Amino acid sequence: MADEEKNELNAEELSAQPEAEKAEPEVQAETVTEEPVAEAVEPVADAEAVVEAVEAESVSAEPEETEPVAVEEPVAEAEKTVVAPAPAPAPEPAPAPEPKPAAKAKGVSLPVCIVAAVAALVIGLLIGHFVNFGGGSNLAGKTTLTEADLSAVVATYTADGKSTNITAREVLESAGSLDASKQADGTYTCPGASAILSYAQNAIVEREIENRGITVTDEEVAAYAEEQLGSSDYASIASTYGMQEDQIKSIMKTNAATKKLYDSIVGTEQASLPEAPTAPAEGAEETPTAEYGAYIVKLLGDEWDAEKGTWARQDGPFYAAMSDMSFKADSATYSQAETAYYVAYQQYSQVAGSQSGKWTEFINGLMSNATIQINTLMS
């Protein structure tokens, strides 16, 4: 009897095996058919032309990297001013900066105050003790201001043990002309909390410039204006933006001094954004031309021996990415030029990103020791 029961159990085990074997493929099939979830990519917004021009002194936004042989155009920064190169990934090139403004309607604000010079670098910074309250000001409950209200205190900030009041007029004029804020009925738009906070942050940076004894000559201010706006004719610039000549000159002076402070913090090594090679006609990507050869050699710099027509050294990023490519100073393809461009952009990104980090750390240090009271929560 025991032998019969044993045989029956063995038979049941054998009959159960096929069912288990059939079940496995079904589980595998379910696993294979699972769909991956796509990752979202955040878009990067462009800044106004003039802001871009002034922001060039710093470094803002760092583009995403992709494979060095198939990357799109990098996202610009601050205006001239983003991600360490890797053998394969390369950042997305930024679109060419917009042309400097030739003419704007009178009364349009000129966003080239000091905030424009450091805005991209102080994003996310924190003023140590940020207190907002609606009371304590004769502007409570107001959304517009009369001429008499312009001298009213909208905030008080404290830095280095010294408290300073901020008036509505100062905030409005820091963003442009009073006319730009004046409405048809003769009243003015009340400055919002964010504008007031920006003004305080800029004032704290200006105080640091004074504390360090940083000054600029008239020649340096003019050179800065030429570099950023394409002109040092302050009267013409003021007319374009509906502002006063002295106001424009003061803005340029502050920005030029801020640039000196920036250089003293991050160093004077310049990060130069490379220009992308001109795309050829469709189907000619692999056709060698002298134009692409010259383009590549220019980017290679000291990694290339012009006299010998070969690599001068083998320890650089260009050699690592292009050593197996065959090209000459007068003969190279568009795809080879693209590879050189991606490497050059990565080098630019590395320097710019390092500078941005140093500057942001410095600015955050200044702001963390300051306090502010803002008398409005208007946006």
C-alpha cells in the first residue's frame, strides 16, 4: 500500500510540472511589455536682449549634456557666460545672442542696473532674516502711489550693523524711469516685494564694493558700456530708454565696479562661448572643405602643431575625442567640426560653471548676514 501511495505522489508531481513551466513564459511576457516612463525636460527661457548683454559677465544656467556626436545647441547665460566635458556627452549649444537694442520706445525701462549683472548668479540666494509685514507703513492698503508717496519707506535692510531705509522712488528708478511706472491718472505703480528685495540685494553688493575700495575710472565705465551696449553715448542710451543721462551713467558705473568685484572673487580667466560651425547643404556632411579644417584647427589651440600639421600633444580633451579622426588644416568634414565644437563647448561650460559656483557662494555669504523688513507683499 505504501508503494502505491508513493507512486501516486510521484505521478502528481510529474503532472504538476508542465503547469509551472507554462506559467513562467506568461510572467516573462508581462515583464517585457512594461513601457518605460519618459523623462521630462525643462525648457529654458531666454532673457531680454539687454539683460543678456549685461548678464554675460556671469554664468547662469547650465545646459544639459548629450552625446558629443549628436548634441544640440547650448543654452546661453548669462550673457557671456556651463558642464564638465565627458568623452561622450556634450551640452546643448545656446542660440546666438539677440542683437543689441537699436531703438526702444521712450519710457521703456532699462533692465541694466546692477541686478542685471548679478541676477543669474544670485538666484536662490537668501537674505538672512526675511520679514514681510503689511503694517508699519503709510502705504498700507495702497496699490498705487501719488507723487507725495514716492518718498515713503517701503523697506528697511540691515547689513554690517547699519540699517538703511528704501523708498518707493528708489525702487522704481532702479528698474527704469518713473515715467515707465506712471499711469494715465498720474499715479504710480506701487513696487512689489520682489522688486524691493532685488533692490536691497543690489545695495548690499554695492556696499561690499565700497568696503573693498573698488573704484572705476570714466574710461573703464565707457569701455564697459561699449562692450555691453555697443555704445558709450549715455545721452543717446538715455533717450532710447526714456531715462536720464546721469542715471544711465550711474548704472554703467555700478555694473563696471561689480565686474571688478566678480573678477576678484572668481578670477579673470575668461570663458569664451564657441560659435557652432555653419551647417553644409543637405547630404554634404561628410564632404571635406577648407572651411571646416580651419575651423577645427582654430579651436584646437595649443593641442595642434600648425607647422607639422599634426597633434602637438596627446593629453588634451580634443585629442581624446578626435585622435582617431583624419583631418587637416585645409580639409575636414562638418561632422568632424561638430565634434570639435562640442569639446570646445564643454571646456567653456567647465570654466563658466566653476565661476558661477564661486560667485553664488560669495553672494550667499553676503546675504546670509543681512536682514530686511518689507512693508508690502504685493507682487
